[in-house]
Amino acid sequence: MANETTKVIAGIDTHADTHHVAVINEYGKPLADKEFLAVGSGYRKIVEFITSYGPVAAVGVEGTGSYGAEIARTLRGEGLCVLEVNRPNRAARRLKGKSDPLDAYQAAQSVLDGRTTAIPKAKDGPVECLRILRAGRTSAVKARTAAINQIKGLLVSASDNLRAKYRGLGTAAMITALQRSRPSGHIADPEYVCLLALKALATRCQSLAAEIAAADAALREILDTYAPMLCDLPGVGTEVASQLLVTVGDNPDRLGNEAQFAALVGVAPIPASSGKTTRHRLSRGGDRNANRALHQVVLVRMGSCQRTKDYVAKRTAEGKSKRETMRCLKRYAARELYRQITNPQPAPSNADLRQMRTKLGFTITTAARELGHWPSKISSLERSLIRNDALAKSYRQWLTQQAAATRTT
């Protein structure tokens, strides 16, 4: 009987400047370990080092979302199976000690033992762009909120003369008025200096608002291109859709089924039964940002979706609490969203609008006048350069009515 080639398993302990790699065989025997620079040439050497010991079964990488992101991409690009390794067990670390070689070997051993099975996010597609845009947007929102609070705080302790100028104004109007103000006075005058600070904060608020708007536009453009129908689901907007996609990653196939997605977003029901009581409770695990997004979806549907309202009334009549009802609704919403995330549907095509219009003999100008829009917008809609489902529906209805009127005459 011929000897079969023994496969190897690698573990990588990642850091900002260096990565330590350890290789073991499928029986757990240490083969070698070595440190490499965390740069392009170092990544290539890591691949050569790992593959030099035989066929690679899998590679366990620590920190695939931070220091290990690039090496994970490189290994995946070479066709290797990459698994995400959680931090080493603290009890084992206390017994065996802590060092880069030990951590690398423990990463490899966790893959061999089956303790590491999670496939990391790909981080090489449009969803990674969403994550980056969301990071900048979140920072801008926090900074704008802080600036607004500072403005209100300064006005509270400002002189009555200064407060009177902006009393009764809403936040947006107050920021605009402060930005347009022209402070004058002496640098040692508290009222003058206070107005200077308020004007600077108001200018910062407007700059941050423009930054947030630009991020929202970029997020919407990506969503319209790669997941156009996701935002059409009830309660799902740009913020919710982008967060759920970021949670799943560029490779949604890493989730085996919708039950795994439910666990990932923290809506998998947790048994909480005892004695004669059989019940489930809310999950407090998973991605809390994604769970918050699902919570927002359910809140919107409870207020505007008649089907959801009927369900809430039914559950309430059965004696369920609001929390238990929302847990069920989150689970249902997760199932619906999972189907759209893993199998995105293309947006409805508007290619037939131009054909219908030209067949009826109408110009774009005529159609635009009837619909109350600019001809350029109608042209962009016909060529699928923009997406406006409401306008497309109105346009199609108008063309259908004109076609019917033509047939009757």
C-alpha cells in the first residue's frame, strides 16, 4: 500500500510589524516556526514557507480583521483554506506561558482540534468599501453631535445679550445663524471670544454634515449597484442595509444557513425553560451593531406595516410580552434579510420605457412635461443611470394609458 502524503496545518500569530508562523502535521507534531516581516515580500515568503512542508489542509490566522487582514487575503488568493483563530485560551496560556512561537503553534493546534472553524470575511469587495465608508461616517456623526452639544453648552453660560440672539431657534437654524455671524470686539472680551468659538463650532458642524451627506450618497450608490432590492424591504434603509452587509462580509457563503446568520446577528432564540415553563429569551450574543439594525427594522414595521401590527396583536392576545413578540419578529426579519443578502436580486429593468415611448411617438420633453420632471431625469431613468421606482411606475402607467387611448381611437 502506497504511503499517502501527510498534510500540514499552519498557525499565524499576527502583529503590526511581524507575523510568526508555525507549521504542524496532521498528527500535531511541530515541524517548524519562523518570524516574517508584515510586508508584501514577507507575505510571499510566508506562503512559500508553509507550502514547502507539503499540502496545506488549512491555515489558522489570528486577527483577520486587523493585523492579519492582508496575510489572510494573500493566503486566500493562493487558494489556501483560511480560518479565523480567536485569542488563545487564558487557562492554557497560564499553564504554558506566552510567546509568539507558542501563540502560533496554539493557533495551528486549534485548527487541528476543530476548535477553529470560522471562515473570516473576504474584505476584498464592495462590502469592504461599505465598511470603510461607515467608519468615516460614524466618526463624523459623533464629532457633529459633540460639536452641537458644545454649542449648546457654551450658549447656556453665555451672556444674556448673546443668548437672546439665538433663543427660540432650532438646531439647524441656530448653526446656520452662528456660521454666518461676524464677531467683532476685543480678544479679552468674553462675549466676543464666546461668539468666535461658537462660529468655529458651527462651521465644523456644517463641514461634518457635508461629509456625512457625501458618505450617505456613496453608500447608496454601492447598495444600488450590488444589492438594489435590499433597501426595498420594509424598514430597511441605507444605514440598516449597509450594517447588515458589513456584518456578513463580501463572502456571505461563509454562513452555512440562515440559522447561522440569526446567531451572527444575535436573534437566535436561547432556551430559558425550567420545570413546567417552556420559553425562549433574547440572545445577547452576536454582532450588536447588526442586532441594533434588526431592532430598528422591527420598530419601523411595528409602526407602519399592517401585517406586523396584526402579528403583534395576535401575540399580545396570546399573553406574550412585547419583548418576546419582538424577539420573534427579529427572527422572522433575519430570515427574510438573509435570503436577500445571500441571493441579491437585480433591480427592475426600465429598458422597456424608451421603447414604449418611441413606439407611441412621444418625445422625452413631452413625457417629462406630463410627469412633472426634467427631461434629463427621464432620459437617465430610461437608460438605467438612476433608480427611482416610484417615477418608473408612474411613467409606465402613463405610457400604458396612452397606448390604451391610442387603440380606442
